[in-house]
Amino acid sequence: ASFERVWSIFGDLEHGVPRFDRYVRWIRITARDGERLRLESNGALGRFGPPMRYEAIYRPGWCVMRSFESEVGMAATPIDAQTTRVAHFEQPVFAWS
């Protein structure tokens, strides 16, 4: 699909991400200062309690988010008019001892 079509879903944090990531129930942008965002999110699979809070940097085609519990990143870049390369990662940041 075209970059515009892919990023209209992939990059729509509040509406698109819960559509493609079954582990995300909802995301809400709580503050914005240029490309810097603050977000709250809650998972769909039994995560109870307060929402996770993230700080993020968001640019067209690129977003990285970090909370106390995890880091999330996603990116998209066009290959041609109808093909888009996509990358996504999620990583816990806590360590067990």
C-alpha cells in the first residue's frame, strides 16, 4: 500500500493503533509540544490499574515512545508509489533480578 495509506493507520496513535495492535485497548494524547507528546495507554489483555504513561517523539513516518515499563517504536518509509516498508518494536525496560 502507499505510504499515505499505511501511515494514516499506523501513525494514527489514538484511532489506528488500537485497530492493528490487539494488545492496545486505547491510547490518548494528553499533551503536545511540537513533535513531543505525552500519552496514556491501556492494554486489552488483563492489564488492570492506572494507565501506562508514555513520553514520545512523533514525526511523519516515525514514532518512538517510552514509559517506565516499556519502549515502543514504529516507522514507515515508501519504497515506491504502492509499497511501504514498515518496522515496529516493543521492548520492556525493566529487568528482573
